[in-house]
Amino acid sequence: MHTTKLLLLALATATTDAYTLVVCQLYRGATTKDVEWGLLNRRDAMGLGEKGVWNTGARKCPLANSSGKTALMYTFCRSDPYSGAGGVLPPHGGEVECRESGSYDWPACNVKC
């Protein structure tokens, strides 16, 4: 019984530091304000559900498959996995697409959560 409690405590401690870094790319004139609008107003479309995000902001990240090139991305951290893609079509035009950092053919930003 004592060993089981220790194992559960160790597992709980190991999983509390889990996080996912999400990278959003901006297309067709979308801005970082459009991502912030999506985080506030279109949480389901952004693939977020009810849980919050932290360490949000615009950062220059290396482009996938473009050695040495960077672009402005919007990143945020979350405690749950981020599977697939999320995003929004802002009301004033543009497109925002978000995926987990380093996903296939997607930028891998160097951000500490």
C-alpha cells in the first residue's frame, strides 16, 4: 500500500510539469491582435476548450523547411496536448492557423513554458 501511494505521488509530480507549446501562423494580413481575439472569442475554433493559456505573445520563429528564415508567429503555452490544428478567420479578414510547435511541416519555436 505504501509503495502504491509513493508511485501515485511520483506520477502526479511528473505530470504536473507537462505542457504544450502552440505556434500560430498569420496568413493573408492577419495580425497578432487577431490571435488574441480568437483566444478570447473563439476558444473552440482555436482548439482550446475551457482551460487557459499562458506565456502568450508574438515572437520571431524559424520557418519550417526554410533554413535561416524567420517570421513573426504568435505562441502560447497550455497544460493539455494540442492535437491537430486550430485557428480562426478573424472578422476583418486574414487567417490564423495554430499547431503544436515542431509538428510536421510546422515551425518549432524556442519558448520556455
